[in-house]
Amino acid sequence: MLQTKKKMQLEIPDYSKTQPLPDIDIIIVTHNEDVELLRKTINAATYMDYPDKKKVHIVVSDDGNRPEVQALAKHYHVGYSGMEENKHAKSGNINNTLTKVHSPLFAIFDTDMIPFSSFLRNTVPLFTKNFQELEDDPDHTEPLGFVQTPQSFYNADIFQFNLFSEKIIPNEQDFFSRDVNVLNGGNKRALFTGSNAVFLRSAVDEVGGFPIDTITEDFELGTMLNMAGYISLATKIPQSSGITPIDIKGVIKQRTRWARGVIQSCRNLHIFTNPNLTMLNRIILLNTYFYWWAFFRRMIYMIAPILYALFKIQVVNANFWILMIIWAPGYFLLHYVMGDTSGIRDNAKIRNERWGEVQETFFAPYLFIPVILESLGIKAKKFKVTSKNATYSFKDKLYILPYLILWTITLVAIIKFNYGKYGSEILVGSVITFWLLMHFINLSMCLFISMGRPVYRKSERFIRQVKGTVQTKDGESRKILTEDVSEGGLAFETTDGPTNKIEVGDKVNIQIHHARFNVKLIGTIARISRRDNTSIYSAQVEIPDEKNRDYYLQLIYDGSNKTLPSVQDTWVTPFDELYMNLVVRARAIERKISSRFNRF
């Protein structure tokens, strides 16, 4: 555990005093995404801190040559790189832009991945330190190829949102980005995950640019750089935040693309036989490759006890004690490993094995066939960029069918296998019953996830405590402190005593005093609530002009969304979640029935 913790501790140095501050190109990659989403990312990029802002060169890389994107780039006074007839997807777009920019470093951002103002401060100094070490001791210093910051998201993912768990479990992708990949970086072999990373330009040029023979160009490029002798690091504190899909169709399509892409890239890289891979690099790549085969294993785990319970077909031929000897060590080793990797930060876990089983069960029915097909060289005909807009059409609801079928069969198996048994018969069959019950619980969670949940909020709410003033309709000015903000509104309290001059429906002028600018807003008081003898005012906001709109967007998106947890609430188990979802959804059905009867 101590060795693991040591590898997690990547200290960010100060900018080198002996190395010149390097120029850096910020490349924002866009395909056909919504322009308003792209606006937030471009706007945030213009606010990134750097000792010499003239050395930061922002360029929008648009493979659609869209006039509206070109106009957006012009509005923010940033560069624009357009192209037509792109035949190589994201790689072709980036490679085209790289021919037009020439800084020694460059950063990549997807359209929806909004950088924090601290991004450059927490990445570039690692390069300047490496430059100095290469000068001081070139024989014992490996050149740094890229630095990957965590993938972070400001909205609840499909597990958090559909399971009503926004306060209980962190984002499902956090386990890889903030634990696994940081450990990879501790071994100087972090994986590139497609966005919010900084690269050494000469290293990327040396390996021929972004690869065009795969749909996971990020994964393959990172390995190509490692093979060329460059190290890669991963930081553990998010420096950007994006939006993750919450509809089942979008999530499944995204993971299918990742699964097929990694299998494809592993084949391109010849990870089993490539002599240019170090042993450490090979182990990390094999771990990544076999991760996608875990979903096939999960299907076997679910089907095996069903086959025995219903048809007496033995997948494993062993008595109770032999099975315990084979099964128990692996189970407890998994428990230890999850604690060793996912319990690094002050004994706070991102994920435990039970939540891992739920998430693995959710993806298994849809991923095991694509993984097999891609491994056999049977490629998908076409891939699209994952839409981040939630959709719930009738076709989307059909995604529930694999879980519903497996859930029903498992329930039947539990009843049939245990019906009429007693005493020693129950003990002998306890292993089968145990696994059937575990899978039944996991599949029940999957049913709740695939049932979805209505989305009422138009924009995400962020905790931001910033001082300001509010001018009432009578012209009185009061000091305020904001509680939370969103694109549609904010909540605040007065800090210079209570007032009766603010009422629901009032139009008020709000000014927020950010450290770098003042934001002027026009608010309409929508609700007044009480907490600890303090009035909390919730206001819908209108933004008077473009300058204040840009200020307000920066205020909202500069930092992680603290309304979502970064670690798991270990006091709440999947069993608690199952009960809570049963209660919440039963009450929702009860309300619908009551409202329907009240009409009559």
C-alpha cells in the first residue's frame, strides 16, 4: 500500500527559472457538436492562467468548415482551422491543424471538455522541469512525451442520475482516470484518454502524428510515444470538466466504440509480440486489453448458475469445498486490490467490488459480442460521435430487454432451485443460490438504470460562493454571498443582515465580484427559502450583454462541480440503493395513479 501511495504522489513543480517559458497551442477539436457547447470551452480557454499570455495560442479545429464556428472563433479572437472531406475522423482533423501550428507544446480539448483556469499551471511545469533534467543529466533522464489530466464531468452520469445516487457514488469513469491511470503514470506509462492532455510536439511528429488506422487514436498514440522512448504522466486533480451522456443508447454506443477501438489498437500495436514494448508497458496494455474481455466473463458468471439451477448443466464440476478453495482466494484478492488502488486518498474509495459488479453487469450484455467480433477482425461499419443529449424514444426503451430477460430467468432459477429443499440440501446448494441472488440484485439495479429518469433541469448547478451586491426594486443595495450558480439562475443570501425588501417576483440587479471581473446580471426572484434563520433567495437570471455572458460562463465552469461526490459513501451499499430505488419509484407510480384518479 505504501508503494502504491508513493506512485500516486506526482508533485507539480513551479515553472523553471532556468528554462524559457514555452509557447503552447491549445487545440479545441470539434466535429458537429452544438455551437453553444463549443462556446463554453473556447471562452474558458481564453481565461487560462499563464505567465505570458502571448505564448498561448488557441485554435479551433473544425472538420466541418462551419461558418458559425468560424464566426465564434472570430468573436473570441482565436485561431480557426477548417477542413472539408475529412476521411480520418478526429485524427485527420488534429493532424490537419498540427500542420498550421508550431509551438513546442500543444494541448488537446474535446468540444465538451471545458478547461479550468489552472490547467496550464498544473501541466506545463512538468515539461519545463523535464527540459532542465535532460540538460543536467541526459543519460539518466527520459524525455516527457505527454501529461494526461483526469477526465472529469460536471453532470451526473447514468449510474448516479438514474439510481438517484448523485450524493452517494462518484462518476463511474473516475476509477480509471483518478486511480488506475494515475498508477500507470506512477510507472511513467499513463494512457492518453483523448482530451485535456499536453504533448511535446516534437515527440508526436517523431511517431508520425495521430494514428489514422484506429477509432481510439488516443490510446494508440500514447503507446506509440512510450515505444519511441517517451514517458507519460497522469495528474490526479481534475483540470477540466465535461459532460457525459446519461441516456442508455448514448452510453452503450460510446463504450462499444471504446471497446472496439482498444481491441483494434492492440492488434495494430501487436501487444503480445512487439519487441519494442517494455515489460511494464506490455503489462499495462494487456491489462487494458483484458479489461474489455471482463464483460464476456461476466456473462458466463451470470449464465453458469442459471444453467445448473434450471437444467442441471454443470459448467464447473467440483464439490462445495473445492469450489471454495478455487473461488475464495480470487474474491479476497480482488477485495484487497480494490482497496489498494481505490482507497488511496485518506482511505476514501472511488469504487468497491460490489459497485464494480453492478457497472460490469450493466455493460456486459452489449459489449461481449462487439469485443468478440473485433477480436476476430470483424469491424463495425460506421461510428458516430457520442451525442450528449438525453433521448428517451420507444427504441431507447428497448435497451431494457436483455436485463429484463436475464432478471426474469434468474428469478425463476432461484425459485426452482430452492423449492422444496431443506437442511443439508440448502447448504450444499448455497453457492449456486448465493450467485443467483447476487446476479439478481445486480440485474435489478440494471433495470432501474435502463428505466431512466425524467430530466427537468435545463442546466447544471455548481456550488460557487462569491461575494457581490444586489439592488432591490426600491434601489437599496445589499451585500450578498452566492450559494450556487447555473446558466439559468443562482441562489444567494444577504450578508449584512436580513431584509424584507426582496420578495418573490421582484426584479433585482445583481453584481458578483469575481477576483478577475465583475459580473452584472438581472434577476427575478423565483423562491425564498429558510435555512438556519437565514433567507436563501433563488433567482432566475438574464444576462444583459455578451461580455457579462462570457464572465458568467467562466464563473460557472471554472472548477469542479462540488455538488457531485468525488468519493463513494461507504455507508451506502448497493442493497441500500436497491431499496431506495424501489421506494422512490413506487412513490412515483403512486403519484401518477393518484393524479389520474383525481381527474375523475
